Amino acid sequence: MTFPVVGMIGGGQLARMTHEAAIPLGIRFKLLSATPQDSAAQVVNDVVIGDHRDLDTLRAFAKGCDVVTFDHEHVPTEHLRALQADGIAVRPGPDALIHAQDKGVMRARLDELGVPCPRHRIVTGPADVTRFAGEGDGFPVVLKTVRGGYDGKGVWLVRSEEEAAEPFKAGVPVLAEEAVDFSRELAANVVRSPHGQAVVYPVVESVQVGGVCDTVIAPAPGLPPERALRAQEIALTIARELDVTGHLAVELFETADGRILVNELAMRPHNSGHWTQDGAVTSQFANHVRAVLDLPLGDPRPRAPWTVMANVLGGDYPDMYAAYLHCMARDPQLKIHMYGKDVRPGRKVGHVTTYGTDLADVRERARHAADYLRGTITE
Amino acid sequence: MTFPVVGMIGGGQLARMTHEAAIPLGIRFKLLSATPQDSAAQVVNDVVIGDHRDLDTLRAFAKGCDVVTFDHEHVPTEHLRALQADGIAVRPGPDALIHAQDKGVMRARLDELGVPCPRHRIVTGPADVTRFAGEGDGFPVVLKTVRGGYDGKGVWLVRSEEEAAEPFKAGVPVLAEEAVDFSRELAANVVRSPHGQAVVYPVVESVQVGGVCDTVIAPAPGLPPERALRAQEIALTIARELDVTGHLAVELFETADGRILVNELAMRPHNSGHWTQDGAVTSQFANHVRAVLDLPLGDPRPRAPWTVMANVLGGDYPDMYAAYLHCMARDPQLKIHMYGKDVRPGRKVGHVTTYGTDLADVRERARHAADYLRGTITE
């Protein structure tokens, strides 16, 4: 058989679920994982244990792959360029991926493209933050390290010059952004292939709790069609202009006055797209695999009027398997997706999805299962 | 984490797809495979290479499992009893599985239960076949070796005493059956758990070509509801009375005068249930895993009015991947499931599924994709 090998760098749950999606396609899947205990390394048969920051490791790994793609954005840009120079297909490529790695680069490029973003600029220290605040509506101001943040880490909401000191301690550039008075968060997800085909999923609402995605509702309830279309056009524009290959998640703010502003980009399968596993004709994972192989993309349309995804966070009880009995008996339609991770309080260890025609019911079922698995409710 | 280990014996595509279904449940999956090249061994990380006919191999494998289940029916009954005596949970157990291993035992038990079967008895030689024919409507008669047959192997349609010689050459008992003048073949699939919960899937039509399943249509078109219910009751009765755990496929003949007769039993995920991967709320693979772990079962209902599964057989062209371009571009809703097997003419190497509201369209799309992948059509 001449089936290609897709190499994924990073052993997290995104790689685990990409492997799951690659199996039916007959695509051979190879993993570079930091440890044999990582989420994906537990279920993939062809695993290389190694450090994604080491070029020799990356080169040896890539040698056995027809294309290399990513579970995370932490591979150094210069290493990706070196792999490209070796003739390796790296998807997304470093010139695209840099926009998901460096928020300063991302903001500058989106400005050039005329994509609406929160007011922003790189700031040099606490006094400069005060100046930035004065250029707009004053404090509070959002500060972000340009690299390395995720799930609320590397992000601060500061109310004064004194509070602005912390982000500068790491010695990396800091981006200041207006604290957008948003009414909710949305995500527009696109998958794009090297030959330029793109599919766009329905725009979803992402409910955040404590800076971490808690629930995703597909499609976003009550979103006016022209606003949904605008969000999808923004995502398609970014994918095209940045030459993204694979899945692109565009996290958005929706404001009370109907504006759509880009918050963050991720160039890989993304939490806001997990609902597609059970709720769309083609999942984000299957479409990511198809895209990086330059295969025609699958239908992104929803299979049910409403699909809800709720993240399962670790709680005080380490044994989530015991909770299966109740959850499965209560809701025979429930879909559980666990990552094989040890339970630690607040850690994302899985998610559930539900779908149906009654949003209130669909949402309650997802919420109940996620809370029961976590152990915050017991009936 | 306290997630259990499911051990599956046999490295074929059923194990491959069971692994795929076990990943989201966080269930640890362990495989006993004859070779590292077997379909499932290509994608499972925890693989033991060994012979399923060797008791020491089975014992060593079972030691690391919370439950042992099967990709095929070829493990000797006495070895399964030895594992049970060791305290291993074997599901289905040997007392159930014997009915899927030995057609003589199966027919005798179904007679006891009053389940309708073709007229049958064990025959001792060609002259006895002629007597059996004379007891009914004469030749032709179906002869089957009681053990070891599948996909038309081990089955003969004989028209005379001379033709009846061949089946006896292997020296194993031979079962004679009336050659049922059926109008079509159906399958009623059930999943049952040790504590006695059972779910039943919609009855499907199984279109056979040359003794091999070609297409499955879910639900069976034009099947009167009371006849579908009767088929489901037969399957539920067999599962209960034989104490089956896991997936049970009951292959059926439907006759022109509306009778439903049991043809074959399989106690594992089955080709007639592959449509459930994309067409049912819970796939046969996910429900098999849940059943052998005695977890509550998932909803077996269909997600679309019609789902069609078409097997992909090997043709003259070894490179099926090249055919993906056309198939995926032509039908973005197509679901491809390949098994990682080398292409050999006539060998089952994968299947496709399609679903929708217009049966003719759904069927044409599945047929086209299966034929294009095989190489029998080129546009």
C-alpha cells in the first residue's frame, strides 16, 4: 500500500484524537511525544520519545514522515525552517505558524489585513502601559506575553501601573490590549489545504470560566446570520492570507454593539472544535489530516440542530471511571471523550458532547455529565 | 486512573475498529495479534504477538487484562474454559461462544428454543445427504462443516450425491440444511451486557455477492414493522438464552412468504453492523466495549433515515490511496474506513458508509465509492 505517514509533534489529547481520526482513513500516524505516558503516546503504536525543541530529534522523526504537523505551537520557528530546508512538508509552515506563536506578529499582520482586533500595541514597561491606557479608555488593560501563553496563562488583566509590573518579569516582549467589553466569546474554525481549498464550520459560542473554555455551543445561539457570515469571512481571510494549512481556530469577541474582534489564533485542532467529533459530518481532526495531506476536505456541516461540548476538568476524585455507570445510564446518547490523563484539580482531562433538537436539554445533559465526572455533583 | 484494560484476541479489522472506539472512552486496549502487520496491530500501541491457539500465550496475555474478548471465533473452547478457571472474565464466555463456533451445537440449541431455522441435521456421508434431501424437497441441499467456515468458505450448495463428497474430505462433522428459497438476507444485531441489559439495532438488509457481504442497508427497506420486531425478538431471545455478552449478529433469511429463519450467528462486532459507526448514535464497537465491561449500553438508534455500508474489496490496483482524491472530491460526506491490509483480489480491505434521506442517492454514493476504490470504475 502507498498510504502516507502523517507525523504529529506533541503527545497531547489533540494528537490522541487525530490518531483516532486517522485510523479509518488508513493513514499511518507517527507521534513525537515527550514521554510514553502522554495522552496520545498511550494509544498510538508508532511513537518516538523525544524533545520537540531539539533539531536532531525533529530531523530524525521527520525522516519517516510524508508530512509533519502539530499538536501544539511550541516547536521553535528556526527548527521548522530547517526541516523545510531539508525538503520536509511542514504543515502549517513556519511562516503561517509564527502568527499562532507570537501575538505581536499576529496583531501586526491582522492590522495589515484590516481584520478587526482589540486596540493594541507592544509596551516597554509599566509606565508605557499607563500611556497605552491613556491613549484609550484607561485601565483596566490586558497584558500578554507575546509567546508561551495558553488557557489564561501569560495573560493579565491589570487595573493600575503597579499591577502592570508582573508581566515584564519574564523578560519577553509584552503586548497591551484594550480590555474589550465583550458580550460573549465566539470561535470561527476553518480547515484549509495546500492547494487552497477551505471549509468553514458553523460559528460557535465558547463559554469561558476562569480563562478556560468550559462549554462550546454549536452553532452560537441567537447569532444573526450576517454576523456569523462576517466571522466566517474573517477566519477564511486569515487562513488564506497567512497561507494556513490544516485547522485554524479563530477565537473572537462579540460586543454588545455587534462588532466581531479577533482574540487569538490556533493553527491545529482546537477545543472549540471538539463538538465536531459527534456533531459535524466531518470532524476537525479528520479534516486536519485530510488538509495536511492535501486531500479534498470533508463536509463541515452539523448533523444535529444543536451540539454542546463541555470540558471535563479534574476535581477532588481521581476515579472518573466509577462515574461512567451513572453518566451512561442517565443518558444513553452521551458521548464521552477521555484523554488518559491523571486527574489534577482544574486540569482538562476530557470532554463530553451531546446533541439534539432542544438546546436547553442538550446543554443540561452535557453540563450534568461534565459536573458528575468531575465530582462536583453526585446525583 | 483506574480505567480497565480490555484485551482483544485477534488482530483483524474488528479489533482495529474496536481500538478506535475504545480511545474516546479512555479504556486501555491490549491486543493479541498473530503478526505485527495485522490490521489492528498497525494502530494499537499495546500489542502482544502470539498464537491464539496456545494456552500459555493466552494465559500470559490475559494476566494484564480486566476482561478478554474476541476479534474472531477461533480460540479453542477448552482454552477459554481454562482462562475462566484462572478467574479471567471471558466475554462472551465459552458456553455462549460455542454456538458461534460450532454450527451443529448452534442448530440444536436454537431448535430447543423454538427459534425458526432452515430444516437441518448432521449427515454422515453422501448417501445420508441423499436421504436428507429425500426427507424434504430433494436437492439442492446446503452442506456446511460445523466448524471453521466464514464468508462462504466451508459451505457448499450440492445438487447430487456425487457433489456431496467434497465436504466430508476434511473429516469434520457436516451439517446438511435445506437450501432456503429466500427473497433476501437480513441481520438483527444485539448487544448484551453481563448484568442482562440489551440493546437492539434496527434490522438491516445484507446484500450478498458470491457468498460475501457486499452492501448493508439500514434499516432494511420495505420490511414490515411486525416482521422487523420478530427478527429483533429472535436476536434478543438468542442473546438472553445463550447468555451472550458483547455484540451478537444474527444473520437471517427472509422468505417470500414472510418467514424469518436464522442462518448464522457471530458473537463479536460484525460486518452487518459497520454502518453503525457513522449511522447510529452508538456504534457496535463502542457498545461491544461497554458490554464486555458491564457498563450501561449506548443508544442504538439511527442518526439518519438511511445509512448504507459497502464493502471495499481488493481489485487489480494495489494503490487505493490514489483513489481518495476522486472519491473525497466527488462526495464530501463519504466516510471511508480502510483496514491497512494489502490489496488482494476479492479480499475485504475496507468499507465506506454514506447516509441521508434519499435511499437511491445514498446507495449510489456508497456503491460508486466502493467500486472506484476497487478500481472497477474509473470515473
